[in-house]
Amino acid sequence: MDQNEPSQAPAAEPVEERLADILKAREGPVASYVGSVLGQLGELDRAIYTAIAVTPTPDLDGPLRRLSLLADNSRLWLGVAAGLAVFGGPAGRRAAARGILSVGVTSAVVNIGIKSLYRRRRPDRTGAGVPEGRQVEMPSSRSFPSGHSASGFAFAGSVGQDLPALALPLRFLALAVAYSRVHTGVHYPGDAVIGSIIGASVAQAISGLTENAVDTAWRRVPGMRAGRDQKS
């Protein structure tokens, strides 16, 4: 869900460096230590990105590039949801609806909320040496966090609540999408990790809210509750 966003004003320094500078400016050993840790994590984030960029992986470049493109605008997850709705019966339709709801909420949280607050620049993949054969179009939106990663884990987490057999395969697919964003050079690893955590958290929240809503509906309609109890 990183595509089709308007160009932003020049981005500020990376998130972890901004936090590190703020904490280092404060007095006290705890703030100083946490600031140092954040600074080191930022350096590690960029070092991992560079290591991935310069490692030759010709057999992986094409498939990961295509996977990254397939996940643009959540097309991959919309396709899976359509399949579940058509062939998955009532449980599949419920899972598809909850998955799409989670993707929508996650997209709003990431693109409207977090990306408007944290102005991290996209990586310099030319300077890092990302091969042209694995590159996709560089989005104009900010880098932190990864919307593709967030949407993937949101969808996988929500669908897995209704269809446990699909929980692990969909999470592996979401993980592959998240990594593809780093492999193609458009995100730092930290962007993908935090995006994945956000998506999984939204899925958990959506699951709790929808389950509570369904339970409330069943309690308010005695006849429907009786039918449900007989099936269970």
C-alpha cells in the first residue's frame, strides 16, 4: 500500500536517529543509553540493507521483484480474499471480509497516520549497489514503516483466525512480501519489521473487536443463539 501517494516534502533524518538525538540531549544515564542503542540500531539497519544489496542473488531477483509488484495496492491479498470468498464457503467469506477489513485499517494507520509523522527517507539504492534487475519503481511516499509488510501481516493474521490451516502459509507469504521490499531496495529492514508488527497488531485488534460484535449480536437474538449453540 505504498503506491500512488503524492510526493512529500524533503524528508527529515531517520526515525531512530531523531529519537537518539532527543534522548542523548537529555540528562541521565538511562536516556543516554537508550539513545546510544537507537543510534546503533539505525546503523545496523543500514548495514543489513547494504549487505543484502551487494549480495548476488540472480535466481531470487526475478521472483522477488514480481512478488513485490504483485503486492502493490494489496492486489495479492485481494486476490486471495476473492478466492476464499468464492471457494471457501461461509468460513472463507468471513475470513475474506475480516482480512480485507484489517488491510484497510492497517493502510489507514500506516499511510495516513504513521507516515505523516515519521519522515524517513527512502534508501539510496543506487549508492548501496542494488542491481537494476531486482529493482521496482521507487515509491514517492516515506519509507517508515513498510505498508506492504503491514498489509500482508494484517491479512494473514485476520484470515488465520477463521481458517487456522492457512495461518502459517499466509504468514510465510507475508514474510516473503516484506523481505521483497528490502531485496528490491525500496525499504530498510527496520521498515519491514515494524510494518509487520503493526499489521499483526491490527489483525489481533480487529479479531477481538469483530468477535465481540458477533457475540453481542448472538446474545441479542435468542433464536439465532440457540441455533448457534446447537451447531457447536
